[in-house]
Amino acid sequence: MPGVRKRVGYLRTMRYHFAFLGLLIALLGHGQDAKRWAKARAQLDAGKAYGAIRTCDRMLAGKSPQLEFLVLRAEGRNRIGETDLALRDTHRAMASLQGELWKQAALQTGVAWAGKGRSDSARHWYEQALGAADESEVLYRLGLLDMIAGHLPTAKANFDRVLQLRPERAAAYRERGSCNARMGDTTAARADFDRALELAPRDPSMWNARGFELSARNGAWRAAVADYDQAIKLDPNFSFAFNNRGFAYWKLNNEDKAMRDISLASRKRRNNPFVDRNLGLIALDKKDTGAACLHFKRALELRFTEFYGAEVQDLVNTHCGSSAPPPQVPAIPKEAAPERPSNAPARTNAP
């Protein structure tokens, strides 16, 4: 019964939050500090990173700053892409805190380095965070790094462990589904994506990932478009979904819609390296290897490999050779789609 399953999942999630909150209250005491911690934690869980940062700022101001709030502020700063400030907070926290709070600071240090495309540094700090009261977030982050490195069985094993600890974590089903799809197990991938969408039907990243990893990977381009449509309906600024839908339209022989969507993707997130990845693949379809190589090299300049793996570098090695000219990327047709302010929170999941 779906309703009963959702209720059970909710209770499991709340038990985790209450248990973890109880541990931190024991560390912080039973006064105003614990109340403020609970407030900042709730703001982060609700996606209100700026509000959580302001709550932490108040607790870190004055002559007696409550240094444990550096951990939560670092998490908030990581959420909005302020990785340098997050690292400043975590380094200060680890110099002053011990035990569980130190491990949480180590975790956020890893998240910050991952956000800067430094996988080796991120892995080091994630491994330092192992043994935390709840390891599920650490294991999830390690799984993401393994996916970038192309170590799919190891990544899948990490997501398996996450789901043993947190069976209602939708994102872990999504990422395990991606692993299964890339390893050719379509049946397991479909089951994982179905479960992810059952748990988080209003999360656009779930629809986008299913379209990219399951439908598109199997050549089901119309089904992929339907998933991207749903992702865009839920988040009209989702650059990756526009870009993916554009490539699906290309495969459906609708070049006008393809270029319109890819242009929108570029306007909504100018540093999206998947735009040049897709334009390069389209150029290859047109037998224009020169233009393809320009786009692939532009994607590499935008640090595709550090954040998303070796796919584009492999395309360069296969099609471009070592003597390819420096990138002079052809312009993308412009559309009247406003770019979001640079200080606005941006969705970072991809592709």
C-alpha cells in the first residue's frame, strides 16, 4: 500500500533526525544554542540555505561565538556554491571542535573541495568523516566521486550501503539507478528510478536523471522528452534538462527545437559544459569534426572532466587528435531567455 509505505518512510526519516538532533543537543546543552541549532538544521533541510546562514551568523557574532555553528554555516555556504567561505568555516571548526562535530566539519570540507572539482581532496576529507554517527551522507558523497571516476561497481556498493542506512533516501535510488543504467542493467535501473520518483515526485532532478540515464541511453527519445518536460515544468530554470531535451529533439530530427532548447540551456547557465558536449555530438552527426572538436575542447575548459568524468576527453582523443587548433567555439543562436542572477542558488546535479 503506497500510503502506508510513505508513512513508514516518513517515520524512519524523522527517527533519524530526532536521534541525530538528540546527539547534538547533548553536545550543545539544553538552552538557546540547541534551539538555534534545530532552527538552522530545519532551514537547511527545507532548502533555505540563506536563512540558515543568517541564523548561524547570529550565533557566531559577538564576544562569545558558538563555534559549533560553523559546521552548519559551512553546509549552507556549500549549498549556494560559496566553497571558499565554506572552507574557511570548516578549517576554523576543525581547529576548535572534536568528535561528531569535527567529523561533520570534515564532511563539509570534502563537499567544498568537490564543489571546486578537486576529487582527490574531497575523497581525503570524506574518508576522515567516516565513523560519523550517521555515515549515509559520507557514503553518498563517496559514491558520487566513484561515478565521476568511472568506478561504477564501487559507486553502486556505496549507494547500496546508503540505502541500508537510509532506505527512504530518494537521491541514493537515483544515483544507483544511474549506475545500473551505465552498467547495462536496465531492469534494475528502472526499478531504482521508479522508487526515486515515488519518494520525490516533485524533485526535477529525478525526472531529468531518468530521462538521461534510462530513456535516452536506450534510444527512447520521446520518453526522454516527456521526462525532461516534467523536470522543466517543476524547475523552469533547469539548464541541464533544457540541454538534454534539446539533444533528444535533435535525435527526433527536430533541429529547430533542438537548437532553441540548447540555446536556452546556455543562457540559463553559461558555464554548463554539457551544452558544448551536446553541440559537439551534433556537429559529429553533421560530419563537421572541426566544429565538434572546438565544442569538446570548450567543454574541457569548463572542467567537464573534473565534475562529470572522462566522456568528453575520450571524444577528443577519438576524434580530434593532439594537433587540433585552440578552441574558437561557434556562437550558439541567441534566445530571449533571461539569465538568472549570478548570486542565485543554482541546481548543480547533472547531466
